[in-house]
Amino acid sequence: MEFQQQLKDLSRNLYWTWQPEMIDIFRDIDPGLWRAVNHNPIEFLSRISPEKLEEKADDLALNARINHAFHHLKNYLQDDMTWGNLHAAALHAHPVAYFSAEFGLHESLPLYSGGLGVLAGDHLKSASDLGVPVVGVGLFYAQGYFNQRMTEDGWQTETYFASDVNKLPIKKAKGGDGAPLEVEVRTRTSAIKAHVWSASVGRNSLVLLDSDVGSNSRQDRTLTSTLYGGDDYTRIRQELLLGVGGLRALHKLNINPGVLHLNEGHSAFAILEHARKLMELESRPFDEAREKTAQKVVFTTHTPMESGHDRFHPHMVSEVLDPMRNDLDLSHDHLLSLGRINPHDQNEHFCMTVLGLKSSRFTNAVSSINARTTWKMWNAILPGPSQHETAINHITNGIHVASWLAVPMAHLYTRYLGKNWEKRLCDPGTWEGLKNLDDDEFWEHLQVLKAQLIRFIHREVCSKCGGKSGNLLTAHEKLRLSSSTLTIGFSRRFSEYKRAFLILNDLERLDHIVNHPDRPVQIIFSGKAHPANKQGKTLLQKIIKVSRDPRFLGRVIFIEDYDINVGRHLVQGVDLWLNTPRRPLEACGTSGQKAVLNGGLNLSTLDGWWPEAFDGKNGFAIGDDTQHSDPAEQDRRDTESLYKTLEETVVPMFYDRRENGIPREWISFQKHAIHTIARRFNASRMVKDYTLHAYLPAVGARTCSHRNGTEY
């Protein structure tokens, strides 16, 4: 049947992941199966017979909807009236190669661990919507990151799975002769081969390398099996494959990138490979080839934590990069100097971030405060700041709105902001229509979303606890989770500096807050700690124990196995998003931006993106912009500010229902937050900024733009 082929075609382009009408088609056919396959349409179609599919299509009158969705995708792909065609035509001949160690596009494609990957996924999607040619380059992790389970005593355990490539929206890339492509990278001890896979992401594509090749050694075959797994030796070889192998894969696909955008230092070896290729093609010495390569490199650094930057022992670098060093005609010391702050320090380890910073034309941090912190970290190799700005650029991260916006809110925006408002995100005038939004109607939509979140929590907690865990919600405890209760969300990677413990520092005071007889509060936690991070696991254990304390049952909830799907439900359903990093260690953070689009407010320390957004009437701040020299004292002050802000401002404002039973002042904050934040902190603005200020200059094209929120 034609509609069955159309469904297969829809499932093969990840465009469906940000198209609710396409998602609804699969869900409506069999809601239970759709959840069981983790919203994977390819596996979904493989598990439903053609006969049953035809029967369902007839019963639900799906043929017309499927045909409409199919032609919607076709028109999207063929539309040439895009922002990119108008403003970035030069990139069509030589597109952007966007290298990243992880890509978070959807929960059904587990190639991500957290924020870095989700940012990369949002970047690809927004570039597609804008018509900016971007090719993602990453690794195919057959076992993904890990599945999280909590033991009876609250300790995180990890299990790994094996992805079936036949049930994923990827296919083997083929050369001009129709044969599957392979690339090879050499170390001193082995030649690592990798299959090349590709996935369609709207108008753009994602290229993935997979070292599970029969001719590889056992060690090399498992090289790409897990994300952020293994030791330093595994990591440096993964990064060799990502940077060097990734660029070679593009060339075999006849893609000649005009820009190399390196999302963190993991892929910085691509710089060496590009220089090597220039030396081969143009007979240039290395220093000239590297200087020319730098003109097209955009290097984005995120983490202000020393531990977040890969450093490798010189002997390990020599073993892995010896063949590349020979190709580049470099001495051992010259090669190592490229990754050292002090090129003459023989004991200094090789740092991937240093290689990226030294070898890029455009370097940026991901928020204003992150730029200042980054310059302090790397000022030894960065030029000094001018009178008015730091030496490092910043392009603040944003979110792909269509991926994170709840369907009811999208419909509401269409009614009040007009048709195709998504294409006018950055225009302040777009959001003026919110002034006409009726408070009662707005509040009603938010209650629907919160009720959906609570149903999701019941389903998730019950299914993952299997009826055995102490965190399982009994029928009585379910009643305590209420859509009328102030609901706080907290989900992220569990690292010490993110301070999830802050709200748990005084359990007696927390008890008074969450169990107030007239103004109760419920807190939803979710997130993972890296398998090797015992401190993060200990923090998770503390949260689990609090959630099982009789005082907090049904008031403090932990959702296991955080992924994009859990994150999506949380940002769409909570009233308040809690963010407590120790300033200035948050690079940007985007989860709070997602909450705002769905009507949530932020309660955050003034770190990451929040200092650029907070104006006193669009959310709440924990503390101020001071930083005490003693972290323990800073934690004490911020804990007090957090409790005080909740007790004296947030909770009273939420429960002030003097007018028609709804919180008028709270709603005014919500509307003002959307009005002031949505137009600035979205990935459309972010990709436009990269295009105009980094990508086009890299290919020598002129740009004409206006910044600071105006439409362009």
C-alpha cells in the first residue's frame, strides 16, 4: 500500500521528531507499542504487520493524514525560500562540518549523554529549518551511554544495551560505485577501520563512524561501543577517529566543507587532518597549512571545569599520533607543542582544548559569563581583552523550539502570535500578541500540561520500579502529587558543582516548605552521574534517600533513567525550574529556556545564560553575582537565599489566588518571561549568529546583519 511506504519514508528522516502531527500518526496507530519501542517509528513499523497496519489506517482514517505528512516533508525539503538561501548561499558549495562527540536528536537514537549532545542536536535541527547547510559528524555508539537503575539503597547502577542498526534511522553511506564506504585512521600499533553511516536530519545530514569492523582487532572493534566509556587510551583513539576519520569520511562522500565547527575539543584532531590534506594538495609546509586551516575553524568551548578538558600523556599522544606526525613532517616536540600552554614544558600533557584554541580563527564560549571565565582559564594562549570586550567571542546557546514546545502551547501561540510565528522567533514584535492572551485560558493550558506530567511520572516510576522499589508510589502517595501543587523540576548531569544538594541542605526547613498545609510543594528530580563519578553517585543516593523518607514520600520524586523524553515532559509540565550551579561554573545551560517556552519560571543562581535574561520580573534569582572565596561559605549563603526566596516570594506568589482563583502576579511573570526570553534564547538566533559572525567570514563571504534580538 502506498501509505505504508510513505510511513517508512517519514520514519527515515528525523524531521518527524519535531513534527507533532507526524508523531501523532504513529501514536494513534498503537499507543502502547509506541511507548514500548521508545518512540522509534522504524522499530514500531517492524513490529506491526501490514495487515494490522492497514486495518488501523482504515479504522482511524489515517490515509489522508499520512499523505498530508508525506507531502509536508517533501515540500519542506524542496523549499528554496529559506533564510539560509537568502543570507548564506556561499555555504551551499562548501557546507559547515559540525563535529561533536555526541548528538541528542531524539530518545530513540541514543547517541548522547546530556546537554552537549542536546545542543548539537538542536543546532542541526535549527540549521535545517533555516536552510543553512550543516553536516553533523560524530560516532555511532552501539551501546549508547547507559541505562540507569537505582538499587534498594539508592546507588546508581549502569546497564548497557546493543542497538540494532536495522531499527535505527541510519543507513550505510555508499561511494560512487555503490559500495559501502569505510575510512581508516592509523596509530603506531594499528590501523583502525570504520564503517560510515548517515542519517537525514531534515534538509541536513549526520555522518557517524562505527569501528565495529570485522578486520579490526577486538579492542578496536569496541572502540565506538559506548559514549564516554573506557580510559584515556580509549578516549584519545575515539577522538582520533572522530576528528581525522570524520573529515576523511566527508571527503569520501564528496563533501568539501568550507567551515570546520568543533563543538568542544574532542574533535580537534580534524585540524591536523585538514592541514595534512592541504600539504598534500598545495605542497605547503605544515605551519602555512595550519594557518590556512585555522581560517575556516570555528572552535566552541563550553566547560569552565579543568576536569572537563581532555589531556593526554605525551607518550600516549606519540603512540596514537605518530603516523599523523610523520605525514605532517613534524618533530615529536613540535607536535606536542600544539597542545601545550607552554610549548617548551616537556612534562605538560597534550590538551585538546589548547589545540583548538591555538588553531582556530573564531573561538567562542556559550554565554557572556562563560566567555569571561574561559578567558581567565586560557589567557596564557589567548590575546588580552580590549577596552570593551573579552578576547573570546560568545554566542549564547539556544533551544530548538519545535522540539521542546508542548503541543497545547504551540496551538496557543499560533492563535495569539499568528500563523508561521516559528519563522519570526527573533522578531520582538512576534511576541506582542501575548498581551492579548487571556489569563484564565493561559492558566488552563498550563494545568493540562501539569496533569500530563503527573500521569507520566506515575507511569515511569511504577514501570521502572517494577513494584519492588521503596520509591514506588502507592495509591495514597499518588494523591499527594497534584496538579494544583507548586511543582519544581530539577534535571541535569549530577556533578558536584551543579549542587543538586542545595535544596536538601536543611531537611527540617524543606519539610516545612513541601508539606505546608495550605501551600504545599512537590519537587521532581531526574538525571545521571557519570559511571566513574562516585561523588555524583553519592549525591544521587542522598536524593533517593530523601525521596523515600516518610516526610517526603510523594513530595520529592526521582525519575530514573533520564533521557530526552523525561526531560521533555519535565520542562513542559513544571511550574518552576530550579538551577543551582556554583557560579561561574555553568557554561550556559538550556533546560530553563525550554521551561520558559512552556510557561515555566526559573529559580536560578546568576550563572550561565540566566544573567543575560533575568530582569527581576521574568523569574527569580538565588543570591547575587558575588562569589565568596570559600565554596562552603558560598554554598551556605546560596542555600539560605534559595530557602528564603521560596518561602517569602515564590510560594506566596504562586498561591496568591485572590482574583478568580488564579495567581495573577505569577501569570504576569510567566508572560513577561516568554516575551523577554523566547525571542533571544532560541537556536534559530544561535545558528544565525554562528552563520553571520563565524561561518560566512570563514568562507570569505560578506555579511550584513543586526543583532540583539531584531529579525534578520
